[in-house]
Amino acid sequence: MSLTLVGERPTAHSNETLTITATVRNFTAAVQDVVLRGVTNLPNTPIPLSVPPGGAVAATYTVVMDQSKNLVAKVENPGGQELYRGRLLVNIGEPNLQASLSLPDEVSA
């Protein structure tokens, strides 16, 4: 099994809401019942998942970007034992601003 976290893009603007997709992949020949939980900067609400053999199941989170964030989620077995962790760093990008100085040609009194 594996857990990957993917964001819409690697940088965001301040106060922008991003969708983060957590994908759990099952590389075994049996159905795997697991629980997905946020650990850092993601909701800790348990999300039960049943991942088919050789398949994948995805869940989404929404995150308000008030600062750069290290996002961490984990997959547990139904008994609460941690199996895997996934991480994603999303940075706040600098605004794309341009400024120019201009003065009037002539000042009248």
C-alpha cells in the first residue's frame, strides 16, 4: 500500500483555498480496509476506506492557505495502527506585482 498527497499546484496565494487529494493504493491481491486521518494541517476526522485489490481510492481535503504548510496524513488499519504516512509541502507564492514611478511632465501652480 501507499499514500500520496497531491495539491492543485505547489504554490498558492495567501487566503486561497486549495483542494488536496489523498490517494491510497493497494498493491496486494486482497481488499484492504483502512482509515485515513489528517495529522498536520489536515482534519483529523477518520475517513474509512475500502481499497480494492490492485486499485486505489481517493479522498479530498480543502485547505485555506494562510501560510506555507507542511501537510501530513496517515493510513491506519481498523485497529488504529499506523501503516503509512504521506506528506506535501505547499508554499505561499509571492504576489505578481509590478510598480512603476511616474511624475507629471509639468507642475502648474
